[in-house]
Amino acid sequence: MATGPTHAMSGLAAWAAVTALADTHALGQLSPKTWVVGATLASGAALLPDIDHPKSTVASTFGAISRGASAGISGFSGFLYRLTRTKRDSDREGTHRGFTHTVVFAVLAGLITTAIVQTSESAAVAILMFFFAGLAVRGIMHTWSSSSDAILITVASLLLTVACWAWAGDQPTNPAAFGVAVMIGCIAHFIGDAITEQGCPMLWPVPLGGKTWYPVAPPKPMRMRTGGKVEMALIGPGLTIAAVVLSSVVLYRIGAAPWLAQLDLPPEIMAWINL
């Protein structure tokens, strides 16, 4: 599940699922603006862990700037791997699927996001929206690679940010929800990587089987090849459908999708939607 479109949809689907199941919890009663910004952050954050690979989709999102950041993070990830690996860990460099593929990283990313928004709410939310929208767009348009494509992605991210602000206006936002959205997106990425052949060391530094970088994964028969037929024909489309359906349900519940009530849906489905 390592292709860009699938990762982006996994982040959105995970965010929609969590907020749909939250019911009376604060995450189930967000303002439309908070939910949409959170959806953007989760979709973009679902690609963020791959920033540790200089040749990844996310590393080329903003041209030289993101490639430089990727190189620095890749170096740090490799250093941390060599510093904390045990004799049972593999001899790989640890630059990819290293630190940025751990729950520790997801929590740090979420806490930093919340802190940034709390420090300078309006400006910070706009900047974060622009950044993560860029990652989400880059993930969906993963075949784009030239410098002109980076410009198009930047423009698209800016337009999405402006459109959100124009639609939502001065609705209240929830800084903590934005941090949770980033964590959800990252964890969706980890789960996707975990069901591929390599697995994902998401539980670092917890020692499992004598390894601090233990590649969490299901039994081999249940794993799939990155970018293979299972992902492209089943996982990707399935996540897209789930993301659209769950997002529509949540937006209806918070008053941002009244059109859903006009559909001739069975009473049982409407009863669940109105929970």
C-alpha cells in the first residue's frame, strides 16, 4: 500500500472513520472547517513518513525545498537506526522505513502540529493546510515529476487552502483535532506499509524478538506487493469508496452535507447516518 494515491485515500478514510465513530466525543462534533482542514492534514500526513526517502513521491512535492528536507531527515533516520539497532536487526542503512515510520514520530508530528496552531492559530492553520494539501495532491498525482509539476502542485495547494477559507469563513477551529488528524494520517501509512512485503517498524523502540526495529507485519501469505494487482484493483478503490462514503456521513452529521438527506436511502442506513 505504498503508492501515493492509496496512502492519501487511507489517511482520509481513517480520519473519516475515526470522526464518524466518535459520536458524542469532541472529535465527532467538530465544526465543518475543522473537519475539512483535519481531512486535508490526515490525507497529506499519510504520505509524510516517506519524507525519509529522497526519491519518494513526497520528497519531490515542493521541489528543491522538500528534497533538501528529505535528505536531512534521511540522514538523521539512518543515524538513529545505527545508534539503536541490535545484533538481530538487519544490516540495512535504516534511512527508509526508519524513524519516520514509527508511532513515536506520529505522536511528535501531532504534538508539534497542535503546538504550532496554538501559537499562531489563523496563520498557522493556513500554512499547515497549504503544506499538507500539497502532500495530498502530490500523492494523488504521483506520476508528476518535473519542476513544472511541482509548480502546479503548489498552485493547487494554494487554491485548495483559499477555497476552504472562502467556504468556511470564521468558523472555530480545534488545534488538538489537527494534531490528532496528523497522527491518524501517519498511522494509516504505517498500517499500509505493514501489510506489504517489508513490514513496518512502527513500534520502535519496543524490543520485539530481540529487535528494536522489528518489522511489524501479518503472516507472509497475507502480505502484498507494493503497487501490485491487489493494491491497484482492490485496496486502492476500496479505500476511495470508504473515504467518500464516510466523509459524506460525517459532513452530513455536522451540517455540511444536507443533500444527503435528499437521497432515497433505506431507513436503516439513514438511522445509522443520524446516530
